[in-house]
Amino acid sequence: MHPDPVPPVPPVPRQRRLRRALLWGALLVLLLVAQTLLVALTISYESNRAQEETEAVAGEVTAQIRHDLTGLMQTLQALAWANPPQPGWRPGAQALLRTKHELKRVEWRDPSMAVIDAVDTPLPPTLFSQMPRHELGLDTELACAAARRAMAPTFSRSFFVPLPGGQGLEVVDLCVPVSQAGRESGFLVGSFALAQVLQASLPTRESRRHEFSFVEGDGTRLARAGTPRGAGVYVAERVVDLPGAPLLLRADAAAGRPSLIPNLATALVIGMSIALFGVVLLLARDVRRRAQAERALAEALAFRSAMEDSLSTGLRARDLAGAITYVNPAFCAMVGFTREELRAQQPPYWPPEHTPEYQRRQRLRQQGAEAAHEGFETEFMRKNGERFPVMIYEAPLVDSQGRHTGWMSAVLDLSAQRRVEEISRQQQDRLQATARLATVGEMASLLSHELNQPLSAIASYASGSLNLLAAPEGATPGELRQALQRINEQAERAGRVIKSVHDFVRRRERLHETLGVNVLFDEVLPLVRMQARKSGTRIELDVPTAGTPVPRPPRVRCDRTMVEQVLLNLARNAVQAMETVTEPAERVLTLRARQTHPRWVTISVIDAGPGIAPDVAARLFTPFFTTKPEGMGLGLSLCRTVIEQHGGALDFGPGPLGRGAEFRFTLPSPGAPDAGAAEAGDAALAAAR
């Protein structure tokens, strides 16, 4: 007979396990809720008790401040009975200031608010030592105006009084109206330091546990008292109701929030609860971090995909065999093929005529382990057969293990750049043609302006010769020879002007020569004297000669023809400036030359005219700007350009005596290093010829 088999232990029903878990969970929840409520109620009770204590202290201090200020107000009213500003009021004011440290100043004002007499506290600090009283009296005047209407003492709003050393005090004024025989006789004003008012009213015990301060409505602190700093947890505010401008008192307890663990039992419960919560929080944090990592990975992939899709640069990834593994939409739009079409073994965007070369380049790339990061230019073909240039930047593609898995390329379409370059080239050609036309116009303008002077001189000498021939006594051969010589000189001068202006327009280097400034003056004086005689102008030369400490007149290195033209233009302008506004006896034109620097000589043209107006001076050297009805506005502009091409500078200013105008320009001296080099160059050029 076989014994009966032992039946297996039945498993715990799932429903029972669930019920047990629910019971334990309910117990934990109840314990957690009970302990939480207990701790919360304890903390709330402690907080409420601390807040009520702060409220009570604030009310007590507010009442004390109101009582003290009321007493001070009554004391000032009693002082007003002494009928200030009689001599008898000052001893009482001084005694009051010695006993009441918060009172800093007592002053007597007449009905118009003017300060008649004032007494300051003998204790430092003294108010209004840094800033006068009348600059800080607006709030006081407003308080006195209110006191006059109410016929009762009125406090002003607080105001800041600066003190030495960058410090200051918040002060409030009490204005007491004074009347005699029913008529207003003035005001008695007392100035109180808010910090000392607050300090005098604080109980000693509370000043060690709370911080008290007067604040404005927006929370700005005006004055504070109390040993500790407030923790900002238990704060009470009370209004000190004063006639005129009330003050807002804030009491801030130094104690923080009550301790979270008031006794041992609560500490154990809280400790176990914290441990349980810690385990749950660790699990929750792990789950949250995993979710955040997955979300960050998804966002990074989405961002990278959006970034690559939004690029106008084509991106292409290839494996080691050269097959395309990835392209972005910009590359597909560039070549006109879809991603599926681009996954062929041989890229369809290779032009057939370049395919062998591209295959050879790809084989060379496969043999190397790395690719150069420098870009190279090549040619691709669109789906419609159009060829277009591209710039490719290629680099090795390395995976997370550091293995070389392929190549990553950035492809730029250069078609638009080539079109822009072609358009730019065409525009440059048109600009050069326009510049040549402008040069022709400039040459014509300069020639017409510069040839006018020698041609006028030729016409004058020719007319003088005809007049000599037509005279009854006839002309002597010497006179005719001199006139013909002058005509010949001016004709040669006109030729040099044409050549110089031609070289000036072409911006070529002109020939320079070394000569004394007296030679330049001698060449232009005949033409200047012709115009000077017509207007009665006297010409004076101020040039050092051999009789002076300087051995000889200053010497310059310049293009003689162009500098003579500059001198002639400036001299004629100076003569014309004196024709109508200067008395004939005062019309003096001075030509001056000085060696102002070892490398530079300064030449001045000075007149006694009206000078240059500021509005004209601002545009004086602007091309085509002129104040003469018949002028072209090119003279001064050309003069400055010529002097600057010599390396000098042309400017102007008032005359030496403060009258008229002086135009000055500098020319290089032959002793300068660059001038010596120029002389050597000219000698070499002459030898070559």
C-alpha cells in the first residue's frame, strides 16, 4: 500500500498579496500623514507665536514713538510761547537740543518762510554742513503750508541730508505755527533725525531681538535701529500716525523659522520618513534621469536633422567603398536627384567626361587613411545635364570607437558666385570707361581754367605792343623786343601748363627742380603787378636775403610750373579780395617765405581784405564752389591738390595782425632726405637721356 503523496503548499493567492500590500501601503500613508500633520502643526504654532510676538513688539514701539514725538511737539509749542525770535528763546532752544539728542536743529522762520534765526545741536553731526538749508527746504515749506491751513503742528515728509565723509541722515521736520494777538508771526521748525528718534524709543530688551526701521511705501529703508539684523521671516509693519506725514515702522525679528525637529520622538519619525522618502526619491530620480536622457537624445536627433535640413550647404556622407550613405535635402536640391537615386554605386551627378578622373581620385582617397581638410573645386552635373562648379570640403568620418568608417563632405554650389563675379567684372569695365570720360572732362576744365591766365597775359602784351606802334612817337626796338619776349614767355608758359595739367590728370610723376623762392616770386610778379596796378595795390616781398643771418633765400624742390600757378592763383585772389572793401592806402599784398623747418619751407600770401566768412571757409576747397560770378571754383581745389602732391599742405587763417587772410603752403627743402633722393633720381634720369 503506497502512502498518499504530500500535497504541495498552495501559493499565496494574488488577491491576498494585493490586499496585504494595500494594508501596508495604507499604514505607511497614515503614518506619513500623521507625522507630517504633527510636524506641520508644531511648526505652524511656533511660527504664529513668533509672528504674534513681532506684531506686539511693533505695536508697542509704534505707541512709544508716537508718545515721544508728541512730547517733542508739545515741547516745541512751549518754546514757541517765548515769542521768538526774541533773545529769550535761544537759551530754551539750546537746553532742549542738549537734552533731546534726536532733535538736531531748531529754527525760527518768518511768515514768508525765510529763516530768521537757527540753533544747531552741540552734538555731532551738524545738519546742513554739506548742503545749504535752502536747497533742502521744499518738504519743510510744504509742511508749514499745511500747518498754516490747519493752525496746528505738522510733520513733513522725510528727506535725506548729506553729511561729510559720504554719509547722511534721514530727517523729518516739525513745523509749529506761531501767532501773536491772533495774527500769524512765523513758524518754529524742529528737525529730527529718524535714526535717533527710533533708537530713543526702543526698549532695551526688544532692541536685542528685533531690527526696527522706518521704511517708505515701496520698502525703501530710511533709518534703522536694533543690534541684530532681521531674518526677514517674521515681519510686522505699523503706521506711526503723525499730523502731516505718517511714518511706516517695520519690525523684523532676528530669529528664523522654528527648528524642524523639536523633540526626539518626532526626530525618529521624521528620520524614518526621510529614509523612506529618500528611497522613493532615488527611484524617482533614476526614472526621471532615464526619461530625460531619452528625451534629450530625441531632441538632439531632431535638432540635428532640422539643422541639416535647413542648411543651404550640401552634406554628403560616404563609406570606405565610396557609396553614399547620407545626403541632406540641400544636396538633393543642388544636383536634382532623390536620396534613392543617389545611393547608386557610382554617383549619377558625375559628368561622363570627368568620370574616369573622379574614379581615380576616389581610389586614391580609399588608399589613404585621412583626408585633407582643405577644400578643392570640381564640377558636378545636375539631373537635367547642366554642369556647375562646386567647392568640396571633405574630412574623415570617425565613429564613437575611433574607427575610420568613411568620409564626410560639405558641398558648396559656386554657380551664383560665378555669376556675381561676371557681373562685377562687367561693372568694373563700365566704371573704367566712365572714369576715362571723367578724366577727359577734368582735363578740359583744368585746361580752360589754367590757360586763361597766360592767354590773358599774351593778349595784354600784344595789345600794349599795338598801342606802342600806333603812338605818334612810335615804338623803340627795345620796347617791342621786351613785349615780344614777354609774349614768348607766356606762350611757353601756356605750353608748360598744358603739359603739367596733362601729367596731373594722368597722375604721373612730374620733373622736379631745385630753385630759390625768389625765382618763383620773380616769375609771377609781372602778372600780379598788372592786376595790382589796376586796383592800386602795393606788393611787398618778405624774403630773407644775403644781408640777413640766412646766407641766401630759402630753396625748394618742386614742379616749377605748377607751383608758379599756385602762387599766381593765390595772389590774384588776394588782390581781388581787396578791390572793393579795402581803402586804397591799405591795399597791401605780402608774399613771404620762411625756412620754418630743416625739411620744409613755408610760403605765405597775405592780404588786407575782409577775411573769409565761416560759411565760406567750410567749403573753400570744394571743387566748383566759388563766390565769384565769373569763377569756375577750380583754383583753390587745384592748388591744394598740387601742394599735396609735393608732400606739403595748404591751409589758411586770419592775417598776422588779425585782419585780412593768409594762405600758407609748405614745400620740401632740398636738404630733406626725400628731396636728396629726388635729386639723385633726376640726375639719373638726365644721364639716361
